[in-house]
Amino acid sequence: MDEIRLKALAKINLGLDVTGCREDGYHFVRMIMQTIHLFDSVQMEKSKEPGIRLTTNIRFLPTDEHNIAYKAAKLLMDEFQIQEGICIDIKKCIPVSAGMAGGSTDAAAVLYGMNQMYELKLSQRQLAKRALTLGADVPYCLMRGTALAEGIGEELTRLPAVPRCPVVIAKPGISVSTKWVYDRLVLDDQTKHPDIDQLVLDIRQQNLEQLASHMGNILENVTVSEYPVIAHIKENLMAHGALNAMMSGSGPTVFALFEERAKAREAADALRESGLARQIYVTTIFNV
């Protein structure tokens, strides 16, 4: 196989709780992860010229070892002493620095692509072990679907598929540093934690309305206090028929679940008119 084209899917967090912090700075989390049908297109092609050549349609993104997708390719090339070169072209559609694992999912796609193209014969578990060295979200991005993520995000438990439903994605014209958010998170007796166990139960019972009502993200208090536009986007989507709206990850992207696609489109149109968000998409839950 000399060439492969892949879809690197975005994720949202239907629930995100933080229970503590390790000495190395990583936080212990309990999250419900869900892929959606919004993706970056990753094209990989072998080259006779040694080395890694990475290109992207986003000018400000690095295309060297500072790019996590580049690191993913180099990881396997070094380990398996691959002498051929590889050209990687990433067409970004997932908002950047948005709490949707855009970089992590690109890295996961590259790991998968390298494994296929060079017939490395690594199992899913073996790939996931290598993925973790790149970032806590990368193993999940290899797995996809609906999952409970624990530990620092690497302990994954497959859950039943969330009922397929329309999703509106809205990112305001700001970017948020994940480290900045976690550094400002306060965990004490007054902290309100989302009920992750209840969310798991809602998923097992296939109750979309209950699932939506129990969604929660402990990081919202940090990010929203600094960027009130996130709260305004949530309010706008709720006012136009969303079952619920919530920030994904560390933000600033907001997602909203709907029962009907027509209503989701109407809500997206209303949000565009408001001018609150710069990037708006209507998509769906993606199950494997």
C-alpha cells in the first residue's frame, strides 16, 4: 500500500469530571467520550525521499516535530527503522484549540495509517500503548465511538452506542489553552461534580433526553468565567430547541444535542445571525 486516505474524527465530552491531580501535573479524570461526524482529512503517501513531509491547510500550524501528527509518524519510523519517506497532508475541518481533540485525532489517524501502509501488524492495544506517549486523548481517538475514559484519560471502557442524533458545533473566535484551564481548576468541598455514573446508566438505557439532561463539564466554570461568550452560545442554542448545550473539553467549543435535524439547522442559522460563533457545523453522533 503506497497511499491511504483517512477521516480523523472529532470528539465531544458528554460528561467531564476531574477527581484529582498527580504529582507530574496530569489530572485524574472521568469522562464520557463520543465521536461525531466532523473530521479532518488525512492523506498519506510513501516517498522515495527519506524523512517526513507534513502539509496542512492551516497556515499557523507547525509542520515539523512540534506537530503531534508528525511525532506520530516519527515514533513508528524510528521504532521500525523505516527508511522510506512519508508525505502527510492534513485538511483541517475540526476547529483548532477547541476542546475537540483535533490534534490527537490527526495523530491517531497517522498511527493507524503507518500501521497499514508498512504492514507493521500492531494490534489495537499495541497501537494504543504507543499512542499514549503522544497524548492522553490519542488512544481514545484510535478507539472511537462511545467510551468511559478514566485515569488520565487512557483507561478506556467501551460503552453502548449513544442514540444517533443531530449535533450543532459552535466555536467562538477565541482559542483556549488546555493547560491554562486545568491550572486554574479548583477542587474542594464546594466543587460541583457531574454525575458520570448516571450518564453511563442513561447511555445503557438508550435514553437520549435523560442523557442530555445529565450532561456536565467541571471545566466550564473556569473557561466560562474568562470567556462569557461560551455561556451566551449555550443560551442561544437552548432557546432554539436544543435538548442541552455544553462546552466540550476545556473549550471554547460548545455542542448541542437535538432530536430533529431540521431543528438543529434552524438553531445553527439563528446562531449565525447572532454573530456569537465563528465556526458553526450541523453534524451527527458517529458510532462504530
